[in-house]
Amino acid sequence: MSRGLYDLIGLAAGVAFILALKGLSHPRTARRGNLIGAFGATLATLVVFFYASPESTLPLNNLGWILGAIFVGLAIGVPAARKVQMTQMPQLVALFNGVGGGAAALVAIVEYLRLGDEATTAEVIFTVFTVIVGCVSFSGSIITFMKLQELMTTRPVIFPAGRFIIAATLVSVIGVGGWVVSALGTTPLLVLAGLSLLFGVLFVLPVGGADVPIVISLLNAFTGLTVAASGYVLDSVLLIIAGTLVGASGTILTRLMAEAMGRSLFGTLFGAFTAKPQAASDSAEERPVRSGSPDDVAILLNYARRVVIVPGFGLAVAQAQHTVRELADLMISKGIDVAYGIHPVAGRMPGHMNVLLAEANVPYDQLEEMDEINPTFSQTDVAIVIGANDVVNPAAENTPGCPIYGMPILQVANAANVIFLKRSMRPGFAGIENELLYDPKTMLLFGDAKASLTKVVSALKAL
């Protein structure tokens, strides 16, 4: 295959990636967009096997190793993707993103060693950039995975002089990067990789659990940039296109998510160092709450005119999306106006709730974004909060210094009645208490969300 045809097919794959991003911008076309993206990736992978580089008369060097690596990747990736629960999808995304960044860094290192003294200054600079950002993306993604999987605390991890240590590490990374460019040696490159891995860990540790999705998006953008830079080193137009698309879309998504959280990106990443200590509140055992039964909830719903359902991560954990759809259909059959209030960062990743409800074939026109639904809560008789906490917590509006202060929330407190479905009084992912739970108009229904909703449906049918 000629180089011209190779680049043309790579361009076609790049167009497929652009169409995939366009399709992923709306739930109705997301599945088609995903399939188009998969086709583009498959095309980009297969075309490599038929291109003979100028340095070789063979279609591909080390064919056995490459096929073996593909087989191992398939053996791990396919079962993992098929068996992963919806609640664990963000962790999987974090791992895949980290692997992508690490792979780009390794490829850049290998190519650097292959070129040796023949490497141009531009190639060395792009190699240094790829190693730094790829290693940061890899180690940072591992930390986000551990936070999401709760293998470590989800609270911000801060330590004495943390800001100065992070800054000193960053300066060291930049300094060693300059050393690599000037000295052209293996040792400085490995030192650079080690410092970059350390910086990736230090970079993510101060981020609280509620902000982890933003960091995943940012690291995804980092990975895209490393792929684009490695495309320059490898003289691959396709890698440059794909990496630029991922980097640009990841950057835009990060900005939108930061805006949805109501704070700057810098505040998201390093706000824990300046946050004010929170005063200790009374324990849940010392403060009364109003709990109810499924029958109490059914009676309240039966006489409501408008009900807003607010899904959260707890809904995903309980796999209750089909049951909540059954409840909504039952209420609609009784003449009740039903809508779903969707917060931009509900769950553990953007669009988490949209995908979850799409599984249950919830009509798209029933899903209302935060800006649409908030003005209607004052005319809402009942707001049902299922497994959400931080995205409805009034502390985001009235408690300066708390981890979520400034984040726009779904204003369910304005509804006439609020029903919380919770397993326990445990705080949300941000680790802060929700004062709305103690409001006299709030009723708590404790237990597994799916089991509780099933009982509510049965009770409502009997009325």
C-alpha cells in the first residue's frame, strides 16, 4: 500500500471519529455515533497491517508480538466491557484513559530510543511532551480509579506544604524535560518519566470525590494531546487527527463540567488547600428525621398533580431504572404530570443518568436539564430523590467553604414535599451532610431503592 493511500484511509477514519463525536452529542444518536467511532478505530487498526514503511519491505515488523498484544488486549478488554456494571463505568473509563496515556508515553520512549542521535530537536521536544503528559494521565487516572472504587478515601488528600511540594515537582519535571532536550540521553528520559508519574499522583490527590468526574475529563484531554504529539513523532496524520479530537472535546467537556459545578478549574483541582474547616454538626442519631413507609409515599403520590423524579448514583447501584419507569408510567396513567430532573454531574460521569434511564426506555421528552426543571419546583407537589445527595444539597448555596459550595443544584427544597430514598443517613460522595434530610417537609424511605420502589408501585396500584 502506498503512503498516499495509507494517509487517505487514515483521513477517512478521522472523518468517522468526527461523525462519532457528533452522534454522541445527543442520546437519540449516541448508539449510532458509538458504532461509527468503533468502525473508524477498526479501520485505523487494520490499515496499519497493509502499509509498508520506507525502512522495511515487509508490511509490518514484529508481527507476532503485535498480534499477541492484540489477543491479550481482546482477552482482557472484551470481558471487562461486557461484565462491567453501569455503576462501575466511570472506573472503567478512568482505567482505559490511563492505559491510553501510558501507552502513548511508552511509544514515545521507544521511538526516542530508536531514533537516537538522529532525532531532530522538534521530535525530542514532542517526545518530552508526550512522556510528561502521558505519564501524568496514567498515574492520575489510577488515582481517580481508586477514589471512584473507594479503594482509598474519596475526600481530598492534603498534606503539609502540599501546594509547594506539587509546585516543586512540576518545576522539576520541566527542568528535567529541558535536560532531555539538551543532553539526549536515556537516563534523563527515565527520570522524567518517574517525576511525571509522581506529579500525576500529587495532581489528583487533593481532588474531592464529587470533583473526580471533572478530573477524568481533564486527564482524557491530556491523553488526547499525548496521542497527537506522538503522531508527530511517528509521522502519523491519523494519530494527530484522533488525538486533537480527543484533546479538544475533552477540554470543552472539562470546561462545561467545571461550570456545572460552579467553580473554576483551578478551584476544582486545588481548592482543598484553601477550603475552610467545616464545623462539626450533630450526628444523625441526635437529630430527628421523618421516615415513612411505602404506603405513606403512595398516598402522597396519589394526590399529587406534578411529581419530579431526581435520579442519582444510588439509582444506578440498585439497578432500579426499570422500576422507576414503571412507577412513572403508573403515575402518568393516573393523570399526574411526571418529569425527571437531570443534573449535569449526577452519578459519576457526564450523561450517567441519561444512559441509565435510556436503558429503561424512558422517553427523552420526560428528561429535563437543571436549568429547565429548577423554575418548576415551586409548582411541584412531590420531588422524589432516588440515591442523589450532593446535587440537591442546599449547602452548595448557603455554606461557604464546603467542598461543593458554588455548585448549581437541583432546587428540590422548593417543592411542597420531598421524598428521599436512601439506604442510610450516610453522606453523599462529597462527604458532607445534607440539611434537607432534616426538613419537616422531607420524608425518608430507607432501604434498597429497587425494593422500595417496587413496594411503592404495589401500594399505588392498590389505591
